[in-house]
Amino acid sequence: MKDLRLINLKSHDCHILMQQLLPVAIRGLLPKQVRTVIVRLCYFFNAICSKVIDPIKIDELQEEVVVTLCLLEKYFPPVFFDVMVHLIVHLPREIKLCGPVWLRWMYPMERYMKILKGYVRNRSRPEGCIIECYVAEEAVEFCSEYLESTPTIRIPKSLESRQNVRMGFKVTPVEYKMLCGAHFYVLQNTLEVDCYRLEHLIRGEKWLQAEHRRCFIRWVRQRIETELAKPEHYITQTLRWLANEPRRDVIRYSGYGINGYTFHTREHDLRSTTQNSGVTVEGESLHV
């Protein structure tokens, strides 16, 4: 960044840079004529690389790219132009003949080449390393598909049969501020308390939300107690329970087993050297 240069960019990085970032980056930096022709070129590539292309607009893109190249020749020196710049004219015709660009570009192959380069362990024999690792990967994939129906040793059978099993039971106190926040959230989102919440907020136009959050719990408890003191009241059992503060001691679990999978808390994982919850993702295609 000190030299104001972009290095080590992949082809896809340059692709995104030209289509999305370059039109924004050059605003106010170049003369209007030069900036306009560069933005026209960026919009052209953005149009041909879209997922859906209207066949009627391909002819319009053909005419537009011809004008754009003429403007490039007008504002840029001749050394800028080579055969690659000329090939831009033929891109709309290729879309007519072969379909959208994103179905034929080489980015997936370039990503797979990176995977093949990772197979190289001996730089003097790169081809042999790639072949050996590729054959080993194919053998492992074949074995995993062939042995799919056989019993595995990844997790014990006792863990696979677990349904809603809680582990690591303990009772711990909770901070009063967190407890009030949880209690306030329940009161705010309970339909039976909605009328009392509106009554509490109507006390004045300048009533702040922070003040409502601070004293709403105490106000609801006093309001319910006042209603209960009357001979006839319509306070339900749910409202009576919600008016009282919850217990400060809560039950926590360090693990949970469901549908054959085991999940642990972050504190439990930090104390473990390995982790195996049985969660897997089956791949259906090659790495592209």
C-alpha cells in the first residue's frame, strides 16, 4: 500500500476489480473523457458476465463495444492496443454461438490447478506427485462410497441413539443486570402483557425508551398486585408468573446430544484437544 500498487492478484481478482471497483475508484481522478470510456468498458464486461443475458441486447452490446474501442484508440496511445484488446469485439458473437460467458470461463479450472499444485511434495518430480495424490484421493473416495452402508467407528452407538440428551448439568447464579434484561425481553414479547406495556408508555410523550426499560418490570409487578387486590380481576396465571422476577440461579449444560450429534459449548471445546460432533457434509462434485 505504501507504493500504491496491487500485486499478487489472481485473474478472478482482476475480473472483480474491473467490473465492480474500478468505475468507483476512478471517479474524480481522471479527465471526464478518459473516465467515461473506461466505465463503458467495465459496464460491457459486467453485462456479458451476468447470469442471464437477453439475446435481443447482444446486438446492442456489439455496437457499443465497437464505439468503446474507437474511444480507447482516441484517448490511449497505440502501445496500449494488442490482439487481446481486439478480441473484445468478438465476445458478443461468441455469446450468440456458445451461450453465457460464466458457463465457459476458466476460473473453476484455475482453482482446481491450485489444488493440484498443493499435491506437489517433490519439486523435482511434480507430475509424479500430482498423479500419486490424485490416485490416492480417488481411492479414498471410492472406499468411502463402497463402505457407506457399513458400521463406522466415528462415534459410539450410545451417542448415535441420543435424543435431546443434556450433559454437564450445573446450577450457576446470573448477574442481576442480565436477569433483568431477560425478564424485560419476555415481558416485551408476551401478548398478554401488551396492554400493560402500552399503558406504561402512554404516561407522557417525552417518556424515554431507556426509562421504560429501567422501571417497566417493577411497574408491572405493582400493577398486577393492584389488580389482584380487587374482588374481580382478570389476571391469568401466566401474568402472575411473569410479574414476579425469575430466579437468579439458572441451569446450564456443557453439552447437548440430538439426532446422533453432540454439541458442546465454547468453554468445553477450548479445554479439549480434539473435537468430533459427528457433523459431516457429503460432497457431490469435484473441487472447482
